[in-house]
Amino acid sequence: MRSNPQGLTRLLPPFAAVRGDDDGVTMVADSMGFRQLYHSTPAAAGAPVLCTSALLAGWHRGAAVDHTAVAVQSLLGWQLGQRTLLCGVDKLAPGATARLDADGVSASTPDRVSEAAIGLDEAVAAAAALLRASLDALLDDHPDAVLQLTGGQDSRLLLSAIPVARRRGLRAMTLGVPGGGDVDVASRLAERYGLRHDVHGLAGLDGLSGAEAWDLVSAAAMRLDGMADPIALAALTVAESSFDQGVRISGLGGEVARGFYYVGAVKERAFARKDAEQLAAWRMFANESVEPGLLEPEFTVWARKAADDEVVSALSSAGGEWFHATDELYLRHRMQRWAGVTDTAAGSDRIIINPMLSAEFLGIASRLAPEDKAHSLFLARLQMELDPELGRIPLEGRAAPIRAAYPTPWRSATTTLGTGRRLARKVAQRIRHGNRSPAGGPVLAAKVVDHWRRHPELLSAAHLSPFVRPAWIDGVIDGRVAPKPSSVAFVTNLIVATTARVPQGGRADVR
């Protein structure tokens, strides 16, 4: 691998590689760029740098804030492509290699090779064999690994890939979220197969002071490089601190194989800009956008156009077919920049293994026709191949996978009706300017706002200009404005990106 570091790109995410030698340093990203690595852009002025932190790289270069990145994040909550919050610093692209030596920074990204389409039956057989081999090898190497078990499809697939004889005594855990049904479903599965099942909640948030909440959330923003939700990560950090960490088996990645952004009848077709803008408005900008009145009016108008342009560019770069383009949008953007930055941050506390993010599994999913992935058809058939018994047990809030695996005309009609209901909820959410808060988000956000009111210098208009309205800041400080968790997360990220610096020989802090 020393002579050909490109071979390391097939490392299972979130693992990547960094190696130094007498002449410089080389970084190698995994095949989907899940592990976050950063480099200065070769054309940018300033000191060349490779870094595991975008913020540190930008501060070292004295970089300005990237207005387009702020625009995207104000609506989406995370980034698209390889952009970061600071100009002249990019994330290392999927499968790419970057080199820092006496000549500066050079980065190379391999050409993506198109593979032949695969039929549903062949894909199911290949994916089943792959997951069985992966889980067997994983448990051989890490017999004490913990399966993160939910009531959903993806973790059930991983449980199904484990031979029945190896399930008894297998460690499993479930994070209990208020209002969620995961615990009930996971507990029944654990009892059925003799799993050693632990349930952990989000206890501990109510007892935090405002200062403690701010310390947690601002530290989370630093770990995320300001490019995902620090409220969600801080709440998760509190929950995870209550039990031992170790090797965690995660079902993250199954969404890639079921057409996350598919809506309506799935039949290959071309698309136009209006399709991209509609997808952005109804599916992408609804959950983590800031509240109306937070941004400066002129920036609000410009930001919407800039964010739409970025979504259009992301979709167009994947080709001219709509459903394949949305698959790429989910995998190469949402998964890479939202899930990837979060798992990278959590990776300092535990080892996270995502078997369905392997290059081989993603390759199978990408070669399927969209209609074979829609409505969870492929994953449901995979479930029935791996373990028909588990396939007959209902999921949390959804029917048993067997119903999606072999849909009847009546089932197809009810699936379409369910899709319409989800779209209607998105419409209502958009009209109400509402969004979805992370577990524990409202509690933590309220405590952070209380701390801001006690220390208004943290919301200095000088730091947040030209993005945030001074009137909004005044309203927060005097109690007239109660910000949504998404707004608290966005402003926290801006504060960290614009006011934190690294003292020589010391830790980064927020002043």
C-alpha cells in the first residue's frame, strides 16, 4: 500500500488513512468520503495544509467565512459536495488522495467506473452473501461488539445476517427516545433470540445548567467543524456517556438501497431545474432550516438562490436521470456530509462499523434499477433471503418486511397512499415553518439560549454579521424571541467558526 495508497480507498467507512514520510504527508479517503479529512485548495492563497479539522485548517490560513456554505447550512443544516464553512478549505472527496510536500498540496480523485446493471434476484443473493460473511468476520474479530438495535429495517437486516446459533448472548443496545417505539420492538427481538439487551435513555439533560449546556453544544460544534447539528450531537454525547463504549455495529447505510428521495411512481426519466428546486423545498429544506426573521433580509433572498443552485449542481453532476441522480444526492452528499461528519465526531469515543456502507454493498445498490429499490422492495427481499422468520415480524410503525417483499395490488395502493400522506405532512410542515427537532433538542436549546441571555457578548453582531439580523439577536437576549433548536444549532456553528481560535500550544476555545 505504500507504493499505491489508492488501494486503501476501499477501507470500510468511517476509516481512512494518513501517512507521513521523509518528504511529506499523504491522506487517503474511503470510497464514499465518510471519514472527514480536509485540505487547502491548490489554487487558494495562503499556507498549504492537510488536516482532520476544517476549522483548524481555515484558522491556520486566516480564511474568511464562505457565504455560499452559510447559505446552504441555513436551509439544509449540513453541506453539499466538498465545501466547508471556510474559504480555501475543501473536504477530501470520496476515494481521493491528497499529498502535502515541498510543492504544496495536490489532490487526485479517481475516475468513477460505471458497472453493469444488476437484476433484483442477483442483487439479493450477492448482498445476502456479503452481509453474512461480513457479520461472521466481525464477530470473530470482536465477539463483544454491540449491535445498535432499533425497530427499523436496517438493524434487523444485520441481526438477520448473524446465524441463529450466534445470536444468543450477542450484545445489543437501544437508545430510548421519548415517543419512539424502538424500545418495544427491539426488546421483543432480544427476548426472542436471547440477546443481552441494554436500553439507554437521554437522562441527564434536565439537570444541566445553562453554562454546562453551552459548553457541551459549543464543544460539539467544534467536533463537527460547524457543519452539522451540535444540539443533536451534544444530546447523544450525554446519553452515550452513561455506559461503556466499544465496538458498535450500526445499520446506517440501508437508506441508500431504498431510494430515500423517491416520491410517487418510479420510472426512469429526465429532470429539469424545477424538479431539483421542488425536491429542495419539500424534502431537503424542511427539517433543519432556520426560522424566518433570523437572517438579514438581503442575505435571505441571496441564500435561497445560492442553496438552490448548489442542489441543482449536485443533482446534475450525477447525470441526467432523475432517480439515479437523487440516489447520488443521498449517498454522495447527505450521507457523506451529514452522517459522515457525525460518525467522524463520534469515532473518537467508540469504533463504529457500518457493514452496509462497504464499497461492495453500495456497488450492488447503485447497480439496481430504481424501481427495484423503491418502497423498500430490494431490502425487503434481502430480509426474506436472510431470515424469513424475522421478515414476518412487523417493524416499528410499519408492516412486516414480507409485505413489501411481495406486494399485492392492494399493498401497492396503500404504499402510494402512505407516500402521499408523508408528502402532505411535509407540505403542512413547510406552511407552518416547522421542522423536526433532534431528541433532547428543545431542552438543550432552551438552556443554551438562557446562557446567551446571561452572556449576550456571545451573540455579538460583529461576529454574526452580515448573516444574522441584529433585531433577532436583540429579541433573543431580551426574551421576545424563543429560537428553534435548528436556529440555535446554526448560530452556534457560526459563533464557533468565527470566534474560536487556537492559542499557541493550547486547546481551541470559544471566546
